[in-house]
Amino acid sequence: MSLRYTLRQLQVFLAVGQAGTVSDAAQRLAMSQSAASTSLAELERQFDCRLFDRHGKRLRLNATGQLLLPKARELLDRAAEVEAILAGGMGFGPLRVGATLTIGNYLGTVLVGEFMRRYPGSPVTLEVDNTTRIGARVADFELDLGLIEGESDNPALQMTDWVADELAVFCAPTHPLAKARSVGIERVLEEQWLVRERGSGTRQTLDRALGKWRSRLKIRLELEHTEGIKRAVESGLGIGCVSRLALKDAFRRGSLVEVKLRGIDLRRRFYFLLHRQKYHTPGIDAFLGLCREASAKARRSDDMVP
């Protein structure tokens, strides 16, 4: 059977669908804009169909393009597997993992390192961002899977439970709340808070837990990085609230102290996030298996690290 399209044409189609412009797609693929434009035009001409709606310089997938996108991604993933086998590897093509900040910084690098140790020659990229942006990139097939600490309401995505996690309110050892056995919500509402930005899973959990008290929170700083919040709290700028996973070492050293907050439930879950139409490559299944293995005996996420 003679195919009327090439893998390169599908690569260009996919890149344009993700980037929104031919020039950006060409840059991603390290090819000239004219070559990318010619490749896309030839694919559409061969089948006498349009795959994009043109809006000025922007290209948006039309109904046919949206139908083709996951199939093209699957075919390219399978082609990468074939190439890996022919090269003498384990049959795993490139794996693109996205992780939210807490998971990425405290678990992701360990998991990716173990995966590469078990499957040498299997290239893995780990991208760390907040829940909203990781979800958007999984939805656009730019990432194969996400490890998230918030929740996604995108109907195209499937969340699968992974492991329990819990936030903790904390302060510097010199803070007046450091010696309190436990405090109520009214007391901590008097303090200046350092919190994660909106769109993060940590902020999502905190806002939900505070409920009606959320509007009374005195937010001094919103930061995108957990380590920045920890350093700011250590310097006495206020109190913070992040995952116990990120605080385990600091609590052990005594550089930060937990503020035991009564009557507020700060528990949450970590999830796997995949596109419902995403083809599960052997690499994806192997990585998910590794994650489940790492959490099998853990009561909570902070039990997964020594």
C-alpha cells in the first residue's frame, strides 16, 4: 500500500496545530518557514481538504484538523517506537512528562532519574509548571502525561488517582505562632500570608479549604515557586501554606515550624493526567507503573522521600 502522506507532513501539521503559526512551527522543527508552509499545503492539496481556519497570521484547527490531531500524534509516537527498536533500544520513544511545581521539584526528578536508569536510551523530558498550564499542554498533546496536584475540569482530559498529599501552614521559628500547640482560623487571619499564585494546585486547595474565610486572607505576596515562599517565611515576612512534601526537610532541621490549624482540612490528592484520546505508548505505561510502584507503600506523598 502506497501512502499519500509522509511522517514529515504530519510533524508539520502537528507543530502548526500546537504553535498556531507556520513560522513558530518551523522554528520548533528546525526547518525553514517556506518548507513548512509547502509541506502543510501539499498535505491539504493531496486530500483536497482544509485542516485549519485562517485568522490573519494565526491558524486554528477546524473540525477535520481536530479529528486528525490525536491520530497524527499516535502515529508519530508509534513511529518513534519503531525507530527506537531499529536502533537497538527497548522500544520506548521520547517521553514528554509535565509535572506541577511541588511534584516536579520534589518527586519528578527522582522518578525520571529512576526511569532513565531502568530504561537507558529512552529520552525523557520533564517540564515543571502550575496545574493550569500543565493541563493545557496535555490537552494540546504537547505533553504525553501530567503529574498534577490540583484538579482539571477539561472534559478532554482524564484524571487518575495517584497518592494522598496534605498542605501545612508554617512559620519561622521566631514567629509568635511557633510555640502554639494549635490555633484557630481567626488567629491566622490576623497574619500576613505568602501564598502560591492562582492557577496552582496548592492555591486551589488552600482557597477551597478556607471557604468563607478566603476573602479575609491578608496576602502579602503571591509567588510561583514553593522555595521562594519558604525563604520568605524563614526571613519573617509572614506565614505560608504549601505541601508537607516540600516542608519535610525544613521541619526536620527546625528552620521552619508547623502551625497546627484547627478545623481546616488541607488534604488533597496527586493525580495522573492524560488526554482521553492519547495513545498509551509502552513508555507511558512504564512510567505510570514506576510512579505507582514508588507510592505503593506511602500513606502520603512525603513518605515517598527519605
